[in-house]
Amino acid sequence: MSSTPLLRKGDGGMRVRRVQQALEAHGFDPGKIDGDFGGHTDAAVRNFQASEGLLVDGIVGPRTMTKLGLSKKPKQRSLATLKKTYTTTRVAKLFPASSKAGIKKHLGDVLKALHDEDISDDLMVLMALATIRAETTAFVPIPEGKSKYNTSPKGHPFDRYDNRKDLGNKGKPDGDRFKGRGFVQLTGRANYKDIGKRIGMGSKLEKDPDLGCDSKVAAKILASFLATKERKIKEALLDDDLKAARRLVNGGSHGLSSFSTTYKKGIKEFIK
């Protein structure tokens, strides 16, 4: 997080004037250079953000300021500060089915992983917490349980996954071997292989899928997965489209009620 105040429509002053000048220099006409963050400046900011691949929210924050050349690369808040905000006691309010001991055991790993991926702003932290609530109920990385969706009536456990080419599975016993695990229920040989490399484990996760339930590994998997979808997730959250945000992780609406309830509680607890 940056200590630099955000600028948005309705603001005014010299800092807005500097933004207007920078927008004009980059080829995005903000209208009159008058230090008034009005409709024309808002439109210019949004078009500049879209051009730069930034989140299009019309808010001139650290990343937009950096792209405009008005500040250095923003520093996120320290891990220590993050932990002081997201304490076991406060996070426990979002997890009624979890013991404080369980939250205390795993929360630090999750916060560190989010910090390491540079997605430790409040929206993404709450997205991570709501995802954990929807995927695991309690605050603990778990293996996927048998259900009609993954196991046929007379089949062996997770046989419905065995030949799923979209998951990279190659037949029995890949369904069971690469079933869902962790805080985000990583599923399928291809996903274990790809995300294992992404989090610096090489082929270790593919060779030993049970590591997906190790707290530190599960936290890294969650953070890495969310980081790849950060922009789309934030766009959905800013539009208050929690169903779309959930779909970006789950691919459907499973756990949507728990996800939405947890996220909304988190907004009240940590932001409002």
C-alpha cells in the first residue's frame, strides 16, 4: 500500500492539475488544465488506464500515478502491518465454523503468500479469505471429498476425473491422485504441474500431490492463482458482481453463498 492519497472525480488542487498535465502529455485529453477532477478528466483517466492494462476504475492511485510518471513504483504495506490488520481475532469473525487455533495456525502463511505475490491490498485479501471459506468451510487446507460430481455410482474414488483431458489427466489413477487439494482445491495433473512450476517447486508438486495440503504450499497456490486473475477479480468486485468474482476461481457458483457472506462481512470489518 502507498501513503499517497487517491485522487478521483470531485477532487481538486495542484495534484489533480499535475495528473491532468501528465494525461495530456501521454495523449489523453483531460479537458481544461484547471485542477478540477471533473468528467473529462475522469474519462481521460479511464482511457489511460485501459491503454496501460490497469484496473479501469477512474481512481488515480499508486499504479496509475507510476504509469503517468508522477511517482516511483508503489510499495505495498509491510507484512508486519498486514498481520496487525488481519489478526486471528478479527478474521475469526468471518469463519464461524473454524477454531481460532486453526486460523492462527494457517493465517500467517496465507498473508505471507499474498504479500509475496504483491496482492495484499484489502480487496484481494478479502477475496482470498472468502475463497477459503467457500472452498474449505473451515480455515484449513483440505483434500476434496467424494461426491456424485467426481465419483460414479459403481466406480472407484474420483473415477469421473480419470480421463479428463482438460485437466491433463491420463487415466486411472490420475483422478484420485490429482483430486482437489488446498485452500482453493487445485485439481488435475496439468494444474499441479503448471502451478508447481509457477510457485518455484519445479516438478515436486506433480510428483507429490499431497503437498497441496501443506499450509505453506496451499497458501502459495492460492495466492499465485488469484494473482493471475487479479485484474478481472477486482473489476468484478468493484462492480459488486460477487458471482462473477467467484466464477473466476471456481468456474461456477459452488459455494457462492458462503463466499458472498464472508466477503460482505469482511468489507464491514476491514474497510467500512
